[in-house]
Amino acid sequence: MTKINANFLKLPGSYLFSEIARRVNAFTEANPNCSLIRLGIGDVTLPLAPSVIAAMHEAVDEMGKKESFKGYGPEFGYDFLRQAILEHDYKARGVELEIDEIFISDGAKSDTGNIGDIFCTDNIVAVCDPVYPVYVDTNAMAGRAGDYINNKWSRLIYMPCVEENGFLPKIPEQVPDMIYLCFPNNPMGTVATREQLKVWVDYARDNGSVILFDSAYEAFISEPDIPHSIFEIEGAKECAIEFRSFSKTAGFTGTRCAYTVVPKALVRDGASLHALWARRQSTKFNGVSYIVQRGAAAVYTPDGQREIRENIQYYKENARVIREGLSAAGLKVYGGVNAPYIWCKTPNGTGSWDFFDRLLNEANVVTTPGAGFGPSGEGYIRLTAFGAAQATKQAVERIAAIL
């Protein structure tokens, strides 16, 4: 008889955002005339930049001509996009990489989940708590997480990020093999300074660990002294892999394009992780379409840079409105300065899902319950700045009114 991967059966309930969608759908079916404002899932609302659209239209036309038609593309990405990434995202910040250390993909979510393919299932994994659920769930699916007991996985190292420590992880007592870090952070909206990241880089190098660094929200960093890349830290190329995305930077949530940097200097157990990831991708991934990659490359043109900066500023203004509005309403809020997320403490010790339901039913505003991000997320909700400006302002007014 065929056997299944029994690790899937250990997963509790459904994926966080699937459960949110279920509750929202039930509410809208019962209240069809209600005007909902969605500040839950981190999906963008502004259209793609004009430069991106123009480049994609041109690429579509190329695909309609025999002399410029493209079939299978380079499996790790076209050089025109990889070179643009190299120049603008790394060399401009003093980081030297080689072009083939950049792997184009269809999303940071995909890559942060799939990266586990190149690591042994016996590895010990450390995650921040609260944490983006994909890091946890994909390791549970692979068998690294152990058993789910009392809202925690038995083999994971949880690094609590709570109010008392400024929502930043501390070095754990047990040495992990794989360390997931995300800055600017999802869900808490916090950032790490150069000095704080240096501690992690030194630790990983000293212990042979690998940092899996998700910097999908780096474009929202406002403060000049906050690093945008782990590779701005000396020694990081010997211990870190970085994931980036065009989803929030340039509105590609539905278009799908991202990239992962695996340095050639990163060697573990006598093997090049760069070579392992290249082998994985060439076997299991068929590349991002030429049309999409042309659109992504247009992000790096002068007009593209100006246009995406305008969009990012639009969302950052939304973050300010949420942060200041909820604070004025008496709630304790964090984040929203260098990130598009606002981490809000629930009033009077209300449970995360209870407050989520109250905001949904009374204010008709969709948020994300903090408990869905891990045990230390209980007592918080996350709001995103990706809504329309007027709707965001109205959502804050509605929340303030019911409080």
C-alpha cells in the first residue's frame, strides 16, 4: 500500500491565512451588504508601475515574433535581471557578489520553504516567536519539527520576541543548525541594527550554523543606519542565505518574481550550498517567465525606481496613519516605521482570535491574529499598510470608535 508523508498529519488545523479567509467568508455570507476593510493579509493594492507594464508589454510583443520568441529561459534567471539586481541591490551598498550567486524565482515564500531541500532532516531549526508560519510549517512537513505539543513543536528552538526584549531574538541556549531571521520583521515590523546582526553572523560562523535571512521588506527601511542586507555584515557570505522579493517592493504579489542569494563561500559538511541549491533548482524549478523578468528588470530603471518609491511611500503613509491612529485610541502599537506591518497589543488581555473576531464583527475590519504567528504572538494582532489610503483611514476610525 502507498504510504504518505505522515508529517503532514501533524500540522495543526489549516494554514493561518486560510483560516482567516474561512472566517471572513462566513461573515460576508451572513452579512452580504457589509463593507469590509481588509488589513489582514499582506497583499498590495496599487497597480504595477507604468515602467513595469511597458516592459512587460514589449516582452509580450517579442514573444509574438519568431525572431525574438523565447522558449525555456536560463534556469537560474536571465542575466539582464541578475545584473540589475547585482548593481542596484548589492554593489550600490558596498556588497560584492558574483552574478551566478543570484537565483531568480517565483517568490520568497517558495524559496524560504524549498530551501529545506538541501538540508538534512536531522538539523535543529531555530525560529523567532512570533514567526512567519511558512518557516515553521515547511520544516514540520519535512520532519524537522518533531511533534506538535501544547502549541509548540518539540524539536524547534523558539526564540521569544516579546515586549520585554524589544521584539528581537536572543542567542538560544541550544545551538541550532538553521536559523531563520526576518528583518524588517514580519509580523512585528521591527528591524535589527548592524551591531545586532553582527552578533548573529559571528555566532553562526563560530558554530557552523546557517542563517536563512528573509529581507523581503527591505525597501521599507526608513532609518539610514539600518542594513538592508545580511551581506552588509562582514563574514555573512560564509554563513547566510538571503531571500528577497519584488512582491512588496514593486507590487508583484500576483505577478510572482523574487530571488535568493546563495554565496559560493557558504560551505557546510564539505559541500557547497550554492551548488546544492543550483542542483535543486535545475531539477525542481523551471524558471520565471521572460515577460515577468523583463517587468522586474524595469524596476531598476530610473523611472522604475521613482515609481516604486512613490508606491512604497504611499504604503508607509498608511503605516503612519495606522500606528498613530491606534496609539491615539489607547492601544499599544509597534513597528510601522521601517516596515509595512503594525504589531498591536490587544486591549485588556483579550485573546488574539477573540479580538480578531470583535474587529471583524463590530468594526468590519479584517486583521491577522498574533497567535497565528506562534505562542508569543498571543495577545497581539497584526495590521498591514497595503490597503487603499482612504480605506485605511476609515478602518482606524472604525477601530477607535468601538474602543
